[in-house]
Amino acid sequence: MNKTNIVIIGLGHIGGSLASSLKKVHGNKVSIVGIDQSKAVINLAKQSNLFSEVSTLQKSLKLKSAHVIFVATGICDMDKLFTDIGKISFNNKVVVSDVGSIKVDIFKQALKNLPKNFDFVGGHPIAGTEKAGFKNLVTGLFSKKPVFISGIRAKRGSTLLIKTIWESLGSHVYSVTPEKHDKIFAYLSHLPHVLAFGLKNISNKNLTKKEILKYGGTSYKDYSRISDSSEELWTEIFLSNRKNLISGIKDFRKYLNKLEILLKSDSADKLKKLLKS
Amino acid sequence: MNKTNIVIIGLGHIGGSLASSLKKVHGNKVSIVGIDQSKAVINLAKQSNLFSEVSTLQKSLKLKSAHVIFVATGICDMDKLFTDIGKISFNNKVVVSDVGSIKVDIFKQALKNLPKNFDFVGGHPIAGTEKAGFKNLVTGLFSKKPVFISGIRAKRGSTLLIKTIWESLGSHVYSVTPEKHDKIFAYLSHLPHVLAFGLKNISNKNLTKKEILKYGGTSYKDYSRISDSSEELWTEIFLSNRKNLISGIKDFRKYLNKLEILLKSDSADKLKKLLKS
């Protein structure tokens, strides 16, 4: 990779970890501008010494020299951000990418709001945890993790650049269509989160806090870890991928119905078969 | 603990780990007889050098000297086992205990099938994993794990003995009624397993195996670990605790209904509130 000017908009857990991981691998061969709306986060990021500048989008001086922009904000903020980015006259040809957990909606917004002279290469690193915020950044978070390239309106070179950046961090890069991406993650990530949030809700209604803390075994603890994720983030993800998710929820309700019938009719063999399937 | 003759019936993951953990802590102060129906398991157990005898229930010679019997078989086998144990003339006063995941049913069976001169102290160590079988035994499995004493028809000394045995292995011992136990675990263990089995079922229907293996993130992997548990065991547990479990499943269906309505009506604030609750 040649000397590359990278802008990261949104200095949360993913944005912060991306900055730190890039610096660790590439040192002075990358210059990173960090953009955030929160004063507290800006101050924290300044102390990290990862960035050549940390600022708001409006006040940044170095933004215009960007080669690559990673949008790492919540999904709801992306619409307006793409519009704002589209209005800036950059010094170089710029590639815009993102790290959002859903791809159909984000790609639509990018196509609508980014003028045609901007290349867009959607991305989604599968590396989030229940942690949030710049203060919890993890250097090397993306190493050996899958990253999806999904939703592309770009020259081949721009797509290759985004791919190369992730691979330089040790990620395994896959390309899929946004539609396929969102279907896969409805089942592998969004539905699992629905179930974990649901279990928390229902246990809290039926048991005391003390009982849950004292008696929860390994399986319950795995669920708690998942349901400790930010409600803010997951509300956005669930709504953005609601078509696929509703279809997953319907499947799940059917499964629960079937299970209930087998429990009521004491059908051990059929129950075993259902659990195995 | 004085020199104690312990019999473990059912040399699976829990029975095997119990034998190995007892030997590690107490050495020659305990003598353990291992009972199983499977020839293969008996041979494996003989090689472990943990037991003074390994045999079937029918052929055991040392069984009669037992002070304590732990029944560590599947729930469905316990009914008959209690009857068989009840017919043996032991040399000492004997305390019968178990390690089953549900307590109402097991306690009922014990009351019905064990003659009154047998003390019964039900137990449930919360230490199972997705592993199964004697070959996967873990020495120290019960250290720092909760153990429930639940369902007691015994003299105080017998209850104390069972409690002392578990505490000697580092377990935290709690006493609750069988009814309370089964309600708690419907929500903290059985329902989580229902959800994990359900997620596996639904993902397998909607995605290819390759997609699941390749793209499953941390949250999906936690579920897979749980749903790798034995269908045999969980069919028994689900059926034995069906009343509580059906009530949990009903709650869960209601939760999914509510979530679906909020997704359809795009109510971000209400959705966030539901996830937080």
C-alpha cells in the first residue's frame, strides 16, 4: 500500500479499533483523520496519538486530502453523512466505504446521496462484540475475522484498495450481494440477538435478579453476553433488516409451536428428531 | 469426611467427572464403585483406575457396602433404578442422591420407589457442557459451580453428608424446593436450549452449511455450542419439565409477536425500550 490518507467517521468500538489496527500494521504509511460529533470522544481520541487530526466533520482541515473514507457511525446517521460527504470537494479521487451490519439499505443510501464521481465499496467486518465505544477499542480486532465487501459502485482499483486494506489487517474478505448478505446475517446474527434479548426480557419477568445472577449456568451466560449489546445499535440493525428478520421470527414462532405440541403430546421420538434436525 | 464407600450409577460425563473429582480430592479416603450398563463404558472406566470395582448393577459385589449412591443416569432410567436399589439389602444405612437436571419428577419417583428406610437427597450440579460421555470427563468440573440440593426425604445427617461431599469438590451448594428449582431452570437453562436448538433448525433450513460455517460470528458460535448438546438428554429434560417450559415458550412467542409488530410499524423508540426491558 502506498502512503494513504484515511478518514474514519465515527470513533466507536469499530472505528477506534480500525484506526488502532491500521496504525499498528502500517505505521507512518497511513495518515488517519478521526471524525466524531462528540467532544468527549474527540478528546479521548486525541490522547490516543493514532490520528493526524481529530475533529468534527465541519471543522476538519485535513479531510479534503482523503483517499479513503470509512463511515463507522450508526446506520441511521449514514444517510445524512453520505449527503454531507458528497458536497465536499476532495483533492483526490475518493473511495467511500462503511462498516455497517446491514447492506441493502446502506447501499441504497450511498447510491442516492453520493454523486457519481465518488466510488462506493460497502463493507461489514464481523468483529463486533458486546463492547462499545472508543475506550474499548481492540488493536488487531479484525485479524482472522471475516469482512464482507457488499454493495459496490466503484472502479476495480477502488474495490481492490478496500479489500487490500482489510487483508492487511489479517481479515478474510468475502464478496456477496447486499441481498444475500442481509439474508445470511438475519439468521446468523440478527435472529440470535433477538433470541438473547427475548430471553433476558422473559427471565427478568419470571425470576428475581438474585436468582438469575446466582444460578445462571454457562448457557445462560452466553446469552447474557449477547444481550448486553447496545439496544441503540440493535434497534437500528433490526429495523434496517426487518424484512429478513420478520421472516426469521415467523420461522421461529412456527418452531416453538411445533415444539409445544410435541411437549404436550409427550412424543419423545418426534421431539428428539426435531432437536436433531 | 470419614472413609466413605460411594457408588456412582451411570458413568457418563457427570458420573465420570464426579468419580475423578472425588478421587483427586479424597484419594484413598473414598472407595468408589462404578456401575454402568454398557460394556464399552465399563471397560473404559476400568482403565481409569478410579474405581474399586466397575460392573453392572446386577453383577456388582461391592455395591452392598455403599454409604452413598449417586444416580447419574438419564432421567428416564431413574424410575426403574430407584426400584432396583430399593430391593437391595445394604450393609449400612444408605443415602441415595442424583444429579438430574429436573427435580419435581425425580423426587416423585424417589418417594414412590425407594422404601422408607432409604434416605433420599436430590441434587443437581450446574456443570454440564455440550460434551458427553465418560471419555470426556473433567476432573474438577464442579469446582466453583452451583449445586442444588432439592427434594429431600432424609435425616439431617444424610443431607449434610451430600452437602459436604459437594462442598469438598469446591461447589457452592444451595437448597431450594423441587418446584422452585424446575421453574428457575426452565428459564435459565431449558428455554436457552430450546432457543439454540431452534436457531440451528431454522438456519439449516434457510442457509447452506457452507454459509453457516464460513460466516457465523461469535454470537452464532455460542448458540452452536449449546445446540451441540445431546438430543437424547434434552428430550428427557424438556419432557420432564414440560409444564414450566411450555409456559416459557408461550412467553417467548408473545415476545416475538410484540417485536414483529414493532418492526412492522417502524417504532424505533418502542423497540429500543423492549430490548432494554
